[in-house]
Amino acid sequence: MSASPLVTRTLTAEEIPAFIGTVFRAFLEDPAPESVAAEIELLEPNRTHGAFDGDELVGGATMLSKHMTLPGAGPHPVAAISCVGVAPDHRRRGAMSRLMRAQLHSQHGSGDAFAALYASEGDIYGRFGYGLAGHRAFFAVPRGAEFQSTVDVSDGRVREVDKETALPLMHHLHSKVAPARTGWLARTKASWQVYLAENEAELRAEDLTKWRYAIHPEGYAIYQVKRNWQSRKPGHEVHAKEILGTTPQAYAALWRYLLDIDLTTTVRADAAVDDPIIHMLKDATDNSRQVSDGLWVRIIDIDRALPLRAYSAPLDVVLAVEDDFCPWNAGTWRLVAEADGPATVTRTDAEADLALGARELGAVFLGGTTVGELVSAQRIRELTPGSAQAASRAFAGDHQPHCPEVF
Ligand SMILES: CC(C)(COP(=O)(O)OP(=O)(O)OC[C@H]1O[C@@H](n2cnc3c(N)ncnc32)[C@H](O)[C@@H]1OP(=O)(O)O)[C@@H](O)C(=O)NCCC(=O)NCCS
């Protein structure tokens, strides 16, 4: 007997708890009640799709309504793809493919012009036109590591406070900094709640403390400690979730504070690959940095998405775009941008300078992957000599994209 076809549609509010159960099971997790409550707050039924086998909800995916900072512009609306999961007994029957199609098609024309996600496995999303737009770095810096003598840690004292005391300052400083950091998401009250949600059972199992909050007049650090009482001396580790400073001095003061906590051996932090910490250290090799994939980006409408961001240099380039999954993007487009000025994208019959697919367009959108890199990787074809270099320069941002919260 052949399996019945799977159907996708958006959900009702009443179906959201079942959706969360299905997705958590797909991720091999047991949801804690507080995580379910936080997710319910965050999910919008009309942006949450379910895959059904008859009446049975067997998979789903959601598009969180977020605002992401782009190079030199924004924050702009983005479909932040999250909770993509299909029940183990319904896999490889095309449920995810249907969900991906339903999501992107629902935004075409007047919805979010681009989508972004964090991937659980790197081989999943390219087929849907998502490109690797940035990386994440996991730093490990030994306790007590010295700074360059020129690093000023300011005289603003770092204090440990409780969450309620820290929150207003964190809201304020984050909203000040996020619009200047490519890849960062604006945070609402609800998203702060999800970001700081704690699963006590998991903390106990991992021997982790709850979040601790260190504040400075111009910054804050959110961290926890992984305990490791060894027979001779403690080997605890500081795990920093977020270190933010509105000034280099505040940033340095917070790192200094974390690096000097007694009983610990190491500070671990998940940050942008170009985080300044490497250059702040007296010995630049006094850290280890593991790099993994970060944000994946999908351009939904090329003519609406590319003009959203600012360009670092003037550009006039014709792009031949292949896009089977969102066929309205396929064809030849002329992108004209002024340095830090407006950009336009229009259909053209002119000869193309660069030939690329949707994945490559998504990859270069945030300025984290360059056009030149993808030409060298044989993923973009340079048809007019020099056009790749011009496009690389124009698409470059001030710094590498990074999104502190994994959504
Ligand atoms: C990833 C997941 C959602 C895929 O769902 P699915 O319904 O089995 O996917 P589909 O049947 O639509 O597969 C579409 C294509 O993706 C491929 N694919 C699916 N999962 C993949 C994976 N984990 N790695 C590599 N390729 C994958 C399939 O082989 C298929 O390839 P094809 O088009 O060449 O035939 C599902 O396996 C799952 O829930 N995994 C655990 C949770 C998870 O990792 N979610 C992703 C969160 S970012």
C-alpha cells in the first residue's frame, strides 16, 4: 500500500502546542514546560506551517517575525526560520521540502524579502536556495590571559546583579548596539524571555549554573559557569552567552572581569569570527578559536531584498540568476548601487557579468562571504573580467555578520 500524500498548511492557535511537541520530538528533546510556554508566546500561527498525514501533524516549520541588521542598514524584517522538524517515522517523504516551499512562496511579493536560519546540519538547506552567509567562532581564552598594554578597561566598575536588575540596562544597551551589527536581531520582550529561558533539568545534568549577569555602565555580560571540581584544584569554566559593550573600554572591562573569576580555568564565548578579543590579548595565540557555519540566508525576492542593504562602493553589475525553487527570481537583473546610497534592481536584457544561483546570492548578501571567494570555489561564474572584484568590494561590510541568538 502506498503512503498517503502529505499536505502542508498554516496552523491555528489551538494546534501550536501539538506543533511544539512534534518539533521537540524531531530534535530528540523533551520540552520543559517553561520552554513550551516561551515558544507559544513567540510563534505566530499564520506564519507556522504544519505537515499533515491525514489528520496527523507529522512535521512543521515556523517563520519568526524578526528584524535583522544588514550591512549599513536596518534592522529590516526577516523571516527567521525556526522549528523545522519532521517526525522520525515520516522522514524522507518530502515533508520538509513542502514546508520550505510553502514558507518562501507565502512571502513572495509583499512579505519578508529574505529569510535566515541556523542549520542543524550543513547539507540540508542549499537545495532550497539558502547560502552560507556567515560563520560563528567559539573562543576559549585561558583565565588571567593578559591584554595588550594599550587596552583600556576604563574605570566603570563591573557589578554582578540579578536578572531583574540587569534586564532594563540590557534592553537599552542591546537596542543601541544591534542596529550597527550585521546579522543581529532586534529583541522584543518575548524574545528576551526565550533567549534567557533556562531548563533546570538540563542545567543540573550538565552541572551548569543559571545565567549570571555582570553589568557595566556601558555594557553587560551574560554567562554561566560549568562546574568541574577536580581533586586538587577546581577546573570550572565560564561560558559567556553574550558580552556587549557600547564602547571598546566597556567591552574590555567585561572580558577582563570574566577572565579574572576565581576557581575557573577558561572563558568560552560564541562570537563573530572577527571579534576584537584576539587583538586585545597580549599574546594573540593565547586562545583557541573553532569556527563553524553561522547564518544561512535565502533571498526571497531579489528586487526587494538587494536594495535593503547599503553597499560599500559604487556598483553597476548584471547578474544572471538561476533559481528553480523560487522561479520568479530567475533571469537577468541589473544591480546599480551607490556607495552608501540607494540601490536598484531591475530586469534587463543586457549581457550578464556574473552568473550565480540563489544559494550564492544568499551567501553574499550580508557581506560575510565574498563574490571572489565563490568565484574561486567555482560557485559563481565571472563572465566579465573585474566584475567579481567590483562586486566583492561593494558587498563588503564593516565587519563579519554574526547573530548572537540561535533561533
Ligand atoms: C531535517 C528534516 C526536517 C528533514 O525532513 P524530511 O521531511 O525528511 O526532508 P525531505 O524528505 O523533504 O528531504 C528533502 C531532501 O533533503 C535531504 N535531507 C533531509 N534531511 C537531511 C539531512 N539531515 N542531511 C542531509 N540531507 C537531508 C533529503 O535526502 C532530500 O534530498 P533529495 O531532495 O536529494 O531527495 C528531518 O530529518 C528532521 O526533523 N531532522 C531532525 C531535526 C532537524 O535537524 N531539523 C532541521 C533544523 S535546522
